Amino acid sequence: MELEHKQPPVEVADLTVQLGDKLVLDNLNFTVKEGSFTSIIGPNGAGKTTLVRVLLGLIRPGKGSVHLFGSIPLRSRNRRHGIGYLPQRKEFDRRFPVSALDVAMMGRVACMGLFRFPKPKDRDAALETLRRVGLKDDQTHRPIGELSGGQQQLVFLARALCSHTRLLLLDEPTTGLDPAGQERFYDVVQTLRRNLGLTILVVSHDVDTISRFADRFICLDRSVLVQGNPAEVLASSHLKEAYWGRSEQIPLSTGCLGVL
């Protein structure tokens, strides 16, 4: 019997996006392999946020195509689409009366369907996911506002994992966390990747930290300037060109700067 051909988690071909009179993305081509940990890097204004919105189906390409596991983003009627999304961390009202378990349960909506009450299996799945990301049982019922910033982000990560997730899309997930918190977060993501067979795609400005976890970089500045393993990209002149003439510096530690 002939083996079924597996479609890659992310396949972007000739992607061009124009918003108003501004060309934001220009002829992007890249593929994210199953089981990989890929990071999209680049300076502010490079088009990273727009790319995320395209992958989520919120912006339609002006030209080219995007496929997630062979399907157009959010086009399928099947709610079990396997895409988990963790947006940039934002402040919220810490007095809002929801527990960590309540937040994780929100990720089960894709499985339950709208306007349906959760079943015991949904609660059990949410609790198991909270344990997988490192929350203790006595923390799962605490109000989300009483948890530390790092713990809150792990709860939101659990929410993104609660819907048959195969591809985990993270958008600047460690913003606002201290260096130790960033390391702990990515350690959890790496463990989940190995244990659950996830594909990770993370958008990050923190090249230094993410280089210790990702196995592939895609450097973006409206178009793909360079892609490859972190060592190749960090050694590339294209990385310096991406930040040349901008007010921001390449966000690397002294140790990493030695390879440039």
C-alpha cells in the first residue's frame, strides 16, 4: 500500500501582502517542517505581525498562498484544526474572576463547539494540559490574577494546547518576563515539543534567547533575507543588513555578537 503523503505544517509560497499603499510582505517563500522549532526574527516593522495574521487567516494574501497542513488557514469547517495560538502577552484586570482552569478550558471550545457545556472529559483534558505545562494541582483553581507573570503565561500556553494542537504558533510569548522566566517558558515548550510531537513556530525579537532553543531561523524584513540554522543566520551579513540604519540594535548578548 502506498504511504500517505504528509503535508508540511506551514507552507508559504510567493506570499505578498499590501495594506493600503504599503507593501508589507514581498514574495515570501518558506516551509516549516513537522517537528521543528522555527523562529521568525527581524527588526520592528519587518512584517512579522502581519505574517502571523496571515497564518491565522485574519489577512488574505494579495498574491501567493499559505497552507497549514495542506489547508488554507481557517477555511475548513472542521474546528479541530490543530493550530494553537499564543498572542503577545498583554495586561489584564487581575481582579477578573476566572481561575487558571477556566482559562485553559477556553481552549476546549474548538472541540466542544460554541454554546455547549463542557463535559467531564473536557475538564480532565484541561487539567492534564495544565499539569503538562508545569502548574501544580493547587494552582489550577486559583484566580489567574493571583499567579505570577510566568505562571500566567504557562496557563495561556495550556489554553493554546487544549484543541488537538499539532502546530503551536507563539507571538513574542516571553515579552515582560525576566530572563529566568523566559528560559523556563522555552524549556517547557521544548519538553512539550518532544513529548507531544509538536511543531513550534515562534515570532521573537529576542534573538539571543531563542537561538538557544530554535533549530531554524527565518530572518524577515518584508521579504525573507536569510533562513537556516541559527549559527548560519547569525553569521550572515543579511542579519546585520536587516537592522542597518534602524534605531534598534540586533538583540544579541556579547557572546553571540562574537559570531557576527
